[in-house]
Amino acid sequence: MSDELLTASALAAAIDALADPVRAATVATYLQTGPGQYGEGDVIAGVTVPQVRALVRRAAGMPPAEASVLLDSPVHEHRAAALLVLVARYQRASRVRTRDDAERAALHARYLDAVRAGRVDNWDLVDSSAEWLVGDWLLGPPAHDVAAVLDPLASSSSLWQRRVAMLATFAFTKAGDPGPALTYAARLLGDRADLVHKAVGWMLREVGKRVSRATLLDFLEQHAARMPRTALSYATEHLDPAERARLRAL
């Protein structure tokens, strides 16, 4: 197809052509890119998520190595697009008719390299990619050693790696297994970062919605008293008001 975007430079140029400085200023505030904030130094182009996704659909044939080049860009939307390219390739390699376990493993490894290198460095980047490129790969088939991958991430000094560990558990929860979400939620209860508290609460809420409300309530009965209030608020927001109030008073 003549409109395919197969190189990092082509996709970056297509994104840059849609840049909106006015919107960029608003998004920069939202993603906290100012001095001393968690997204400090990130360059925002001001391109919307639907616009980025539309361009990524034209980059379906982009080699993973080109996506990795784009992950080195200082521009937030470039890195967002690169991650979506990797996720799309992973999903294609996971389908029955196009199954390719070697590519799935390679994409998982490439993603972890990017995470460890600090390229996946804001909550939206983590949330669009960790479930697939870490969680789904661990879930299998074939199943892999969850602790071997998630323990180092959960104990990292990087809040983004810790959020990756928590978001990766979403794949298991969607498959009906709440174990990883409960394990890493308990492990990260004492985390100092608000963005990790939010991830913990969100993943716990999903356990209650998708697997078992009783399982969630049992966890909260044990841990609510020492949970960060943000995590507890997120975890209980789908419960009835009386139940929420009782748990928040523990």
C-alpha cells in the first residue's frame, strides 16, 4: 500500500504533521511534564490518541526494530505510536491463524528492554502496552514464570516499572485468575507513588468486577486499614455506598 508507514522516520513525520501546540500545552499539564514532575522533560506534540491510532494502522507492517528506533524519540506521541505498533504485532502473532511464538517472545523481550531503559515513562504508555507485552506473554500458552519477570519490576526504583508489574496482571484477571493481581497489589501497598496506588486500586477493582466480588472483599478486609486511600478509593468505587464507607473506615 502506498500510504504505509514502514519506518520510524515516516511515522514520526506523519505524527509531527498533526502537531497542535495549543493542545500540547494542555496535555503537558495533564501528563505533568514540568520541572520536578513525574513526566519531566517529555516533549508533547499535541496529537490526539485517535489520530495516533489511525497512523499506527498504516504502520502495521513496520519492523519491530523501526519501532524501537521510535521509542528513543523524546516526543511522547512517537513513543506512544511505537508501543502501539509493538502491541499490534504481538496481537497478530497471538491469533490462531497467524500464531508465531518466536515473534511473541521477541516482542516481549524488546518491550522489557525499552521499559528497563526508561522509554516507557508515563502512565498512558504503560497502560496501553503492559497487559499485552508482559501479562499476556506470561499467561501463555505456554505459561511462563510470573515471579521471574514481575518481581524485579515490582521492586524497581522506577515507578513506571512498578506500574508495569501491576498492569501486567490485568491479562490474568481477564482470564479468570486473580492470583497475580492480588499478589502484586499486596506487595505494592506500601509504595510511595500515587500512580502506583492508582494502578493497585484499579487492578483490584477489576478482580471484583471480572472474577469475584467475594475475592476482592476478602482482600480488602485483610488490607484496607493499611492501604493508601487512593488505592482503596479506586478498588471500592464500584461497590455500594454503605460497603465503601465501611471499608474506608477500617
